[in-house]
Amino acid sequence: MWHSDRMSLATHPPCSTARLSGLAPVVAPGARLLVLGSFPSAASLKAQQYYAHPRNHFWPIVSALWGLSGDAALQHRPYAERLPLAHAHGLAIWDVYAGCEREGSLDSAIREAELNDLPGLVRQLPTLRAIAHNGGESARHRRITQALGLPVAQLPSTSPANASWSFERKLAAWRAVFEQAGVMRPIEGHAA
């Protein structure tokens, strides 16, 4: 498991909620696209899984892009089966924040945020072709990711709080970035 040096970033005045720690990055050699969320939801922290909220569109979008449907769709598989497929496709997952104080799951409730060491992770991924921010809070830190010398995209948030974008509209935006980064190729034996 890769551990980061963490940088402190105060985004809002302090509050009295407990300090939360994020999840380790999901990375493997050969990663071509790094998707950065903001910070795991309460459901994700409880499950210790990225995008664990059942209404989050992340896994359904990735499944649709990779042609996985029905029982083969990632959201219907155990988390331990999702990660090898992400690795095989060249997808890496992490968050911009290593820790914060927050009540609930909304990005607007994040306080006293601490940044993950994004430059350190990217240095360990020489095959990386692009970075994509999953939502606006993550994209607030584009200045950091743009300084890393890779194409950077802002994608519509897959969060259920982003109800203004339909699934189809989100899927189209995500498809363009996945195609550019080369993470759309089918994996033998894993198609629907």
C-alpha cells in the first residue's frame, strides 16, 4: 500500500467534528488515467471502498464504458473483484484530500482539508497519460494537477448530489476522457 506525505490545506474555518482520514490510492503499474474525487462519502468510509454509495454513478459509468452489464457490471460485483479490472484497464483512483473534518458527505461540509501528495503519486506512475477530476471540489485543485505535465480534465461528479446531470450526459463526458487516456480497451474474458 502506498502512503503519501500529506500537505495541509485549510479550506474553511475549523469546526468541532471528528477528523476523518481518506482511503489509500487504487493504483497498479501501467495506470494510464488517474481519477481524483474530493474525499470519500460517509458510505465509502464505512465500507472502506471508493464510490460505495449505491446511488453514486461511478461504477455504473465505468461498467457502461467497459461494456459490462447485468451481473458482470462492476456495481454488482464484490469490491475485491472491481479493483483488478480497474488495474487491468489502466484506471487509478484516489482523492485530492487525505483527511478533513466533515459532517455528512457533502463537499460543501469539508473543513480543515489536508491534501494528498498528488505529485508524489504521479511520479510513481510513469505510464500515466491523464488526470481527471471527478466533480468541482476536486477540480478546485487543478493548479496542482496541471503543474504535473499531463492533460487534466474536469468531469461531472458521479455523486448522487449532482442530480442536474443525467446518467447519459455524465456517461458521454466520461467516455471522451476514458477514450483519450486509452482506458476503454476491452479486457479478454471480462466483457458482458
